[in-house]
Amino acid sequence: MQVSRALLHPAAKPVLFGAGLLPFAWLLVGALTQQLGANPAEHLIRATGDWTLRFLCLVLAVTPLRVISRTPALARFRRMLGLFVYFYAVLHLLSYSGFDMAFDVADIARDIAKRPFILVGFTAFLLLTALAATSFNRAIRALGAVRWQWLHKGVYLIAALAVLHFFWMRAGKNDFAEVAVYAVILGGLLGWRLTRFMKKKSTIPASLGLL
């Protein structure tokens, strides 16, 4: 009860918003004070990508935590966490476009076509843009609840593409340890949903038989 009251407190969302901005503030201060190592551009590209994945894990963890802990109030934070996924994805794309490509649109287009991991990452970003653009109540009313829900199930595909993007990026250095961590976390979160869906589906015939 105390946890639920805390989650429903008017200050809960501002606190989450401030916490979500902490990685950005840390990177900004690090860049301004030249504390991002020997290659600050690469550090920013990698760090913004990492935080995109971390917030994606948090978004997908909301429903399992809400169901398992029986804490419905957790659902009120899902939209904000989703928008933070998009925020860090935008920073990731801007860092790559600016530092690696000097915002040359033609070079970026050629790079997307030439390198599969860039193509996969950009595809995930486009899908994420569609979810961010329709994350508001007006979009839900315009699309209708059923179509909106189907559209936002695209987050599962985004998660798969994000891990594949990370995997291919690390393949050149044969360094998959961190990729495996994200793959296990996201795979577990998606697996929980699949298991729950299959259990619900298996109970439908039995329920109909009792009517």
C-alpha cells in the first residue's frame, strides 16, 4: 500500500522525469569539461545507444512488474519511460550523424544502404518515431484503441532490432558480452509476455465450454 501511494503521489512523475534526464546531464557535463576520454565522439555515440537500450528494458519491464507485484500504479510511468527511449535514440542518431557523418545527408544515406547494422538501427528508429508520435491521448482517440494497441506492439520488433543492431556493431570487435546481457533481459521480458499470452489463449476453449 505504501508503494502504491508513493507511485500515485503527484511528485512521482517529476522525480522520474528528473531521474531520466540524469544520464543526459552527466554526458553534457562530461562533454563540456572534456571528461569523456580520448575519443569523446565515440563515447557519446556508444553511451546514448546504451541508454536507449536501458530505457527500452525499463519500458518492457513495467507490465511484468505491474502484474507480478500487483501494482497497477506502475502503468502510469510507461509513457514517460517510452518517450525517454525515443529521447536517447534521437541523441544517439544525432551523435552518429554529427560526429561520424558531419550531418551530410548523402553520406548518411550511403552508410545506411552499405552497412546492415546501420540499416537495422535506422529501421528501429523509424518504428520508434511512429510510436513516439502516437503516444498521446489524441492519437489514441484518432486511431482507435485496438489499432493503437496493435501499432504499439511494434515495440517488441524494435527491441529485437535494437539487439541485432548492437550485435552487428560489436561483431567487428568480437565482443558480445554486453550484447548477451541485453539479449537475455529483453528476451526474458518478451518471453514472459509470450508465456502469459499462451496461457490466456489455452484457457479460452475451457471458458467457452462452461458457458
